[in-house]
Amino acid sequence: MKPFSEHAGTVVPLDRIDVDTDQMVPKQFILRGTRDGYGRDLFHDWRYLPNGDPDPDFVFNFPRYKGASILLARSNFGCGSSREHAAWAVRDYGFQVVIAPSYADIFYTNAFNNGVLLVTLPAEQVDELFRRAEKTEGYELSVDLETLSITDNRQLRFPFTIDEYRRNRLLKGLDDIGSMIEHDKEIAAFEGSHAIPAPIVTGPVDMKVSTS
Amino acid sequence: MSPRTLYEKIWDRHVISAARLPVPLLYIDRHFIHEATSPQAFAGLKAADRKVRRPDLTFAVMDHSVPTKDRRNAVITGNRAKLFDALDRNCRETGVRLFDMNSKNQGIVHIIGPEMGITQPGQTIVCGDSHTSTHGAMGALAFGIGTSEVETVLATQCLPQYTSKTMLVRIEGKRTRGITAKDLMLAVIEKLGFSGGTGHVIEYGGEAVRALSIEERMTLCSMSIECGARAGMVSPDETTFRYLEGRPFVPRGNDFEAAVKIWRSYASEPGATYDSTIELNAAEVAPKVTWGTNPGMVANINAAVPDPSSYANEEERESVIRALDYMDLNPGTRIVDIPIDRVFIGSCSNGQIEDLRAAAAVLAGKKISKSLKQALVVPASTQTKLQAEAEGLDRIFVEAGFEWRDSGCSMCIAMNEDVLPPGERCASTSNRNFEGRQGKGGRTHLVSPAMAAAAAIAGKFVDVRDMQIAGVV
Ligand code: SF4
């Protein structure tokens, strides 16, 4: 993962609550089995007309939001399925930051695991950002993970909080496994004294591959 | 020590405190994987030259995109074939147990865990699928994870985890005739709101929950994610132990008695406290039908589609307007006046033997409406299918006009051939009615199996309580 400390970019406002991961990447694309290339599928059914052309009524297709790298969203963003394809698509589309009042749990973790910063702001502040983004063409925000603040060039400054672990991982570009492998000894010691036994077959089962 | 909840006990016994990470490190007892969200994780491991740490704690199954029609002769091509090949190869290379699509123990990943007794009380369980919460019915802490986390668990058998808030959903009273766990859970989501459980682990308790079978508890737990909860769980009790006894991964004889003693020790203690509690009276719950594009958009069978103007909150009002537009419904339309095109009985929420019995009881000796384009029964597991056939349920379904299929996720997620076409309306026993969930442009109404069967006969929604049924649930 690339380290992340600050980002400035154009904002696209997606004015819907409860946006679910089924919408972000519809199931037909999750058959692909890769981690990359989902940017063009992001919000597929909203973004494209039945003939495959961009739907001019969908906000992502407004010329003024072309090249946006900050996604402004509403509450409970990323709800539903655990598919990480949603986070891969957000990243692959070019978004580095999402700003919303709240997120669903699994999507929240998935996004951070892919180096996408999710900023949580109070609903009134998100409202204000929506107003500004819709009013000003080419509206830009700067997001600083060092100082934990969001600013625009018109005196707006919103501080935000994020837990230290996730912040550090983003700043250093570390993934989970990297930081845990060092703890192999502790994990092994835990396994040695853990009360829950490994599964033992006591009756007939029909397995294709089986651990001997 | 003050009284503790099931969640707190499982948590305390699984945190590796010696690791001293900034975030608690949780040990994972059982890891389930399937073809749709695991290939990238194995590829990541391979690229980093890492091994699967505990193949013996990992179980793989093919379910999300398997064909359900004449599976043994089905020709699978393209990306789907690649997913199955990848899972097969990855399991062979790493020694992970695999129940492939032709195994007698194949089934939806969250069903086969409890069904084989792999899932047991007190365990931590993860799977790259949001409905992993289903396993919580056995008194386990089970939650869905993303593919990066799947990779982390494969490599380390652990996950950095933040503690969740706890919520007790207490359902008291006795449900009335025709009311199922599905109706109870839709009532919970209606009350709590579509995102009301976010950040929480829900424990279901109270008289009505204690009276539920394990399969019914699985329906509740499965749908916990539908109000945003991290997990759903039910304290283990005699029902749990009785269910487990004799299953192929459960200890026998004296070992079973010893296991029960330990399992029992996980149950929430009287007086344990939760961050929040909500209460519901089962006696007041009516059969439910969703009318919108999330499971919180739900009404009683004898009610009507709501008017968006009745919503005070502007965002909510707009989302209801959008939902009605997508669903092609008008405010004020009575639920019983909504015609349907297809019926789907299946999924990890409602595709088990008790569900099939309930639907068959409604259908026995009747025919589905001529106006239907399709009616599907997809058992949640191959064992469920075999059991149903042994009981003759398949004949009831087929004689009524249903297609009797092989087990899998099928039209719950439409990753195989079972797709709801654009503009069509489906009465479905699955758990998600999002836009396009069952097929692009398809319109999903979530109901219980008995209600789905009743709708199949009428060609529209009807109150199953008004029907003459021998031995209805
Ligand atoms: S049946 Fe549906 S909800 Fe359950 S695991 Fe399969 S796709 Fe997910």
C-alpha cells in the first residue's frame, strides 16, 4: 500500500443515503476474481444506460465532476455485502478520500485495508460540503491526515478524528499482515493454551480435499 | 466478577493480550471460505510467499455461483469456471478441506457450518460474506469480513478487531399462528431502522427467542447485518446442544458431555448489561412484506405502501421516493394488491428443512397461479435437499408447479443462471431487497417461506393466516 499523508482534489457529491455495496459493484463483476480494474464498474447500474453509454443524469457523468478524487456521500455509506470489490472500485476509480456522516462496518475496514481514507464528519458539516460542492464548479478540498483537518480555499476548516492504529497504517502504508507476522510467537503461545479444540471428524462427511 | 454477556465471554477468551498491538488481536477458531471472495486472498498469499497457517481450521465450499439446475451435467464456462478451479486448486495446494459442488455436504456456507457441527458455541468465526452472522445462532461470535481480512486470517489465524457495542433485542410473548422468525426479524429491523445496529453485536433473547429452533434462530442471526449489526447471536441452551448432538464434527459420548459443560459456560448471565436494549412483543407481530429497496422498508400484510410525505426526515423521504420509483409502486397501494411474477424460496435465511416444510404445507394439493413466470425452490444445502426428498416435499413442490433445484445461493444473489429479469417482481425468502440484488432492474419483496408459498398460489401477496392449511407453522 502507498503511504498517505495528505490529498487535495475535486469533490463529487453523491446525494443518497444507504448506498450499498451491491450498487457500488453489481454482482456480475465480482466473478472476475481479481483485485484490479473495478473503477469502470463502480456504480455501474446508475452510471450507464442500458446501451452502455454514460447516463448523463448520474452525477459522476456531469462534466464538472470529471477527475474527482474525493467522494462526498451520505449516511450509512457502503452498507450490505462484505465484497471488498466495492473498496477496490472506489480506489480504482481514483478516489483517495470519502467523506460521509457514517459508514457500514465492513466497508469501513475494507476501505482502510486498501489505502482509502474514510473521513467521518457530523451531518451538518457534510451538508455544508454538499452545498459548497454543488454551488462551486471545480470545488476542491484538501485533506490532511497529519493535522487531521479538511480545508477549502474559502476559509472552511473542519477537524476530524480517526483511530490511531488506522491513521498510522495509512501514514506508513502498512497492511495488517505485515504488522502481525511479528507476533507469531504470541499467536503460537495462545494456540497452545486455547480452550477451543480444532475440529475433529466424528461422523461421515463427503470432502473433496481433506486435511490428513 | 459482574455478570457477563455471551459476547464479552467469547471476546475475553479470544484476545491475544500478549501481542500488545494497538488494537486487540482476536484469535479465529473457524474460517469459512467460498469461491467468490477468496481467490484474491490466496493470490495475495502466494505473491508474498506466505502459507495458510491453520488449514485445519479453514473450510471451503462452493455455493455463491453454483448452477442449481441438473448440476452434475451443467457446463460451467468463463469467469465462473475460473473461480471454481481456483478454489479447488487453492484447497489442494494448502490442504484446506473442500466441499465441492458435488459433495453431499455442499450447501450455502453459513448453513453447512452448523449443519455439520463445525460451528459450535463459544467460537469466533469469520467468512468473506456479510451473512456470516448466521452462525451466531449456535452461540458463536461470527461476522463477515473483506477479502484482505480473509488473507490476514489465512496467514495468521487472527484479526485486529475493535470491540463492538452490545445490544439486547428481547422478544417476549408468544407469536401467533403463521408468524415466523422471518416476520419477527423484519419487525426488529423495522423498529431499529436499516442502520440501527451499526457498530453493535446483537444478542437475541427473551421468551420468544428461547422458544425458537436453531434454524429459526439462524434466520434472526442471518439478517442481523440487514440492520447494520456486526453480528447476531443467541446464548447456547438445551436447544443448541440437542441440535449439535450426533453431527459429524461434534464429539461423542463422554466427550460430548464435557463439551456441553464448556458450551453452557458461555451463556449470558442474568443481570449482564448491554449498551442498549430494545423490546418487541412477538404476539403483536403480523406477517411482513417489504415494499422498498432495503429491509427496513417493510409493512404488515394488511397494510399499504406508505406515502413518502409521511416521512419527516428529508433524506429518508427522498430515499422512499426513489425506492417506490424503482419498485414501481404507488403510495397507498394495498400490499395484498401487489401482483408478482416469480417466487424464490431459498437462501441462508430461509432455505432450510423447516422452511421447506412450512412452504410445502401451504402448497400441498394446490397449484401455483398461472400468472407466475417461475417459482423456484433452492434448498440451502444438499443435506436439506436429500432430507426434503426423503419426506416427499419435493413432490409437493413439483406438483404445485415449482422447480425443484440443487442447493446454492441462487436467486438470492443471482450470480448463477437464476436471475430475476428487469421489471419483474419477486416474492423472495432471501434477506436483501436492494436494487438489482436478484438481477438488474428486478424488484424484490422479502417474505417468509409460508407467505412466499401463499403468494405463489394467489399470484399476489395474501395473508397466509387466511388460508386453510394443514399444520401451518
Ligand atoms: S444465500 Fe444469499 S445472503 Fe446467504 S450467503 Fe448466499 S448470497 Fe449471501
